[in-house]
Amino acid sequence: MRRASSSGPPSNGSTPCGRKAATTSLDFTGLSVSGYNRVRGLQTGVAIGVYNSAKRLQGVQIGLLNRALKKKPPFRYLPIINAHF
């Protein structure tokens, strides 16, 4: 598993409340709080953000728009919450 990389304003390594502007990873396990969460593989756990995107979802996405590419339409894009267990 690769660690998540994040982008945001340059700082001394910390951001307010540990939040990031964007988080991108190959696979992700755990909790992510960010404006934009992008998982290119399997997301296991919870992602909270304005826009959340995962190729495969095994958990919960909470945000304005949530995308799980392996889910069948119309459940691929959902507002507010998207979940798969």
C-alpha cells in the first residue's frame, strides 16, 4: 500500500486541524478529511470532503458529490453519502 500524498499551501508540515486541500492515493485505508479525496484503487474506510472519488469503495464517502467507479449506475455518483460494504 502506498501512503497518501497531499497538496495544499506550503507550510511547516501542519495545516489547521490536520485537514488538507486535496488527498490522492493509490489505495487508502482509514479516515481522510479533505476538500478533494481521490483514490485510484481501493478505498477502505471513511472519506469526508466536498468531492470524493474512488475506483473501488469498501466504506463510506460523505460530501457534496461522491463517486465510486465500480458501482453500477445510478449509484456511481451520489450526493451527500455513498457507501458500499
